[in-house]
Amino acid sequence: MKRISSFILTLLLIFTTMPTIGLTEGLPDEEPIPGNPRLYLTSSRTINADPGDTVSVPITIENNSNDPAYNISISADISGNGEVYIAGSGYESISSLNPGRERKVDFKVTVDERAESGNYTMTFDVEYENDGLPPSTLSTSEKVYIRVSLVEKTPQVKVSRLDIMPSSTINPGDNLVVGFELENTGDGPAKDIKAAIKGLSNDTFTLQTGLSTKTVNLIDRGKKNYVYFELKSSKRLSPGNYEMEMDLSYKDDKNEVITEPYNFFVNVASNSDKSSRLLIQNLTFPTGSIGQNKQVNVTFDLKNQGQTPAKNIIVRAESQDQSGLVPKSLSMSRLDYIDPGTSVPLKFEFLTTKGGETKNYPIEITVEYTDELIEPDLRDGINQFVGIFAVAPEEKDPDANQPTPKLIIDKYSFEPSLVKAGENFTMNLSFFNTNSSKAVKNIKIFLTSDERTDSDSNSAGGSVFTPVDSSNTFYIESIPPKGRVEKRITMFTVPDAAAKTYTLTANFEYEDSQANPFTATELIGVPVVQQSKLETGEIGYPLEAYVGQSAPISVEFFNTGKVTLYNMMVKIEGDFQTENGQLYVGNFTSGSSEYFEGYVIPNAPGMLAGEVIFSYEDSTGQEQELRKDFSLNVMDMPMEPGFPGEEPPIGEPTGGIFSNKLLWGGLIGLIAVATGVIVHKKRKKKKLEAMEIDD
């Protein structure tokens, strides 16, 4: 029994061992089982955004499985009508993601300014593969909500820039363009914007072309647009700042109308340099004594020194004392117009009376006129006095049997005859006792003037004339019957006195032989003119010039006086030909500067002398001239390159850049012109530096 049991145990042991070995070696190989990766997406469920914003939507992709994922693609999409959209492609990719790892991707979403409020669904679709052969495609998805909150936003349209073209200061009658840059500085869009120019009239500004209201459909927040108006100013505008208004109106997103008024100013300069300007010239009248019952002729020329025709001209010549001087012709003359630069002769006739006293009889000449630049209800004018000294016959002296002596100024004169503003002048006065039997004594004479300078001037509204080294009072002990005493006084005229005739009043206080006091007055007309001043810079010219070639001559000139220079002309004169040899400037206003450049063409070598001539008419109509000399060193044109006397071989071409005489001459001419320009610029630079040092 024991042997049987041992055998059976041995067989069982063999049995249990052999099948395991045989089965393992005999079965075929098995394929590996593919992995099953699982990806999860996490993000904020809701992203808040405002209209006009661009927000970031971050997505985290996590592999929570034990297997890797490959070829991962993430695509995003948003529902709606396009007011909320993805900024970019909306696609991202990841090559692989191992177990337990995560990756972050970011998408940008833009919300249009006009987007409506609400929740917009953003869907993320993810596809990926496992490691199978072939790989299997797996997918997952996630949703995120973009919440748009519509906050009430108000537009605000402002004028961010004002343009007045072509210049911020205009002259009466000029055309101008007024432009406005409109900017929306609010937090919402502005719709149906209207800009309307206000306050237009025929007396100030009118539309040149176009409409008085401009429309812009839309200006988004932070954006700009531009509107402009073409205007024309009235020729009768007075100088000054003119306030104008431009009304802005626009609508917000609720179609409510918002208005924004905008006021601005247009500066209008004086148009005096373009207006008409009449002057009395060549005035003649009897300057000596004239008897009774004699004809007196007063003649003069009335000239228009301005740039505009003078119209509706009224000229009067009236006796201020008809007891001794009466008109013989009409005292008033009417003229329809006087064109610029033209003169009209005028004549007025008077007659001394038979019963007139021996005295000075003043005649006042007045001129009134207008033009298209003057307001219709305003008239410009000038006036001037002349004195006619009439003498009564000795036997018919009205004072002979009267106790009242008469003291007059029988004549006066000035040195110089035309008083210049800013300079001294000498006034000669002759005091005459008209009585043939009575003397006058204790005579006090003092001069006064109601004329004042402008309140804006340096003299702060002071008197135009000031005595020099003396007072304006004279004392004369006595003047015998029919006697004269002459006095001289030096006066100073303020520099800013306007060019016209001023009136001085001579006030008399005196006594007769019985100590009876008397007073009297006499008028003295003082013609004042402003001096013209023309300054020039250095004349620019090349160091060397060549025969037959143009050489530039240039100069800058300035009106440093206080009056306009009329009919200004600049020209070059000399023994040479010229090119652009003269320049007509016209009326050269005070404070202006101008530049002239002409060309001279020398005819022969050597020193060439010439002059730059400036000619003009001053405020009195007198022609003035200023000459500036210059000289050039003129040389012959250089010879062609090559050996002296060498002739080109027969049959060989004679062309080439240096064998062409015309081309070589042109090159030399260009070098001369360039040299002249460089010299002129250097001299002008030195002058500017000197002016800066002086300042």
C-alpha cells in the first residue's frame, strides 16, 4: 500500500508539472491591449465682458488616466450673430499629454461695441488619439458662457482742433476756411452728428460755397472726424476779433439728441493798406499881403495814394471869417471817384471884402470820401487850413478912430516846411498890431493844442508837440501901431504822430495904453509827415563771374518806418544784360520785408560795376530813390581741356563731354551760380547772427 501511494504521488507530481511546460511552449503570441486615455477640460464657467472689450478665456486640459493621449486638437466656437467673436483662428493643438499631466491654452474673445447684453455660449471640442495600432480617436467637449453686460454709455463729441486757413488773421474781403476736428471722448458711439455754423450775415461772414450744416453719420468712441466751412469776409469789416458759433448735435445709442455749442474767434486785421487814401498836394494860395476887393485863388491837386478807388468825394473850401473874405465860386465840389495813383486838380475862388479889417482870414479845406472797404455810414476825411492876410487901406483903417487895438499873427512858417514826426522843427511867428494909432503892451502869448496822440502810443495820449529848451509861452513888452514882432520857437514832434495837418492855437492876452485887457486867438496849421525808412541787407553776388554766363545778384530789404512805401520798385542797372532784372513790389507796408534776386550777364572780362536801385513814393507823394553799388570780377570762359594748339587728328571724332564748348560753358555757369548762392547764404547768416546779438 505504501508503494502504491508513493507511485500515485509521483505520477501526480509529474502530471502537474508537465502540462504547464507543454502548454506554454505550444501557444502562439498575443497582441498588446491598447490604452484608454481620458482627458478633462476645466475653465471658468462664466466670463464677464463689456461691449468693446477683448477678454481672455483660459482652458486647462488634464490627463487623469493611466495612458498617454496623442494628437490633441482643441477648437472653439461661439453662438450668436457675430457681435461676440473669437479673435484669431479658434484652434489650438498639443502633440501629446502623458498621464497625470496638464496643459493650458488661451483663447481671445472680442465683444463688439454694439453687442447686445446676454450670455453667449462658447463650445470647446477636443479630439485625441490613444496608442493603439491603428490608433483610435476619442473626443470630449466643454462649454463656457460669455456674459455681456450692457452698461449705459454716453458719447461726448468735442472740437479737438480748430483750423482757420490760410492764416489765423485775415483781412476784410478775404476768403477763409474754418475747419473743426471732431473727437468722441465719451464711452459710447455718437450717431447722426450735425455741425452748423451760426451768425453768418452780409456785414460779417457769408458762405463762399457749400451748406451751413455738415453731417457725419457715426463717430465711435475714441475716434475722430473732420468738417470744414468755406467762408468769405465782408470788405467792410472793421479790425478786431469776431466771435462766431458752431452748434454740434448728435444722438446716443438710445437716439436721444445731445447738443454742444462751440464758440471761436476770427481775428480781422486792419485793411488800411488796401483802402483809398486821398492827399492834398501842390497847394497854392497868396502868401503875402493882399488888398481889399481882390480875388484870391486857392488851387491844389487831390491824389489817391491808396489801392482802392475813392468814391462819393465831397471837397469844401470855406472862409472862416466872411467879414473880410467871401467865396466867389462854389465852396463845394463833388467827385464821383478817383482811381488809385491818379490826381484831380481843384480850384476855389474867393474875394476880399471892401470893409474888411487888416487881419489873417483862415480858409478850411475839408475832404470827405468813402470806398468799398469803409462802412456805408462812415466816411474818411482830411482837412487843412490856409491863411489869407488881407490889408485894409491906411485911410480906411477901421481901428484908427477906435480905442480897441487888434493883435494877430500875420504870417508864420516852419523849418523844414513839412514837419517830420520824431524830429525837431522851428516855427517862425510874426505878431502884428493892426491898429494904426494904438500900441499894445504886456502881451502874453501861449500856444495850446487839442490834438492828442493815440492812447495806445508810447506818449500815452500826450500832446503832439512839445517845446524844446523853452516853454510854449511868449512875453512881449509892447508892439507899436502897425508894428511887428517876430518870435522863433523850437518844437519836438512825437514819433508816433499820424501824418496830417494839426492845429495849434495861439492865445493872446494884452492891454492897450489905458490898461484895458483884451484877449484873442489865432489858429496855426502844422503839417506833419512820417518819414519813410528803407533798410537793405548786404548785396549777395558770386566771387567770380564769366563772360556770357548768368551771375545772381540778391538782396533783402525792409520797411523800418511807420508808413507805407508806395509803388515800390527794385531793379539792376549797369553795362550788362539782365535776367529778371526788376521786381515790382507795389505798396510796401510798415514792418514788411522782401527778397529780390536777379541775374546779370557780363559782356567782357574785367571789373564790372552795377547798382541795385530801390525807388518808391513816400507818404507825401514825393519820389525817393536808394542806390546800392556792387562790382564783379569777370573772367573769360576757361579753355577746353587739352594741350594748347593741339588739333584733333583728321578723321577722329571731336565729340565728348569736355570737347563740347556749350556743355563746358554750361557747367562753368552752374558753378558760378552755385558760388553766388553760397556766398549770399553765408552773408545772410552773418547778418541774422548780428541781429540776434543786437537784440
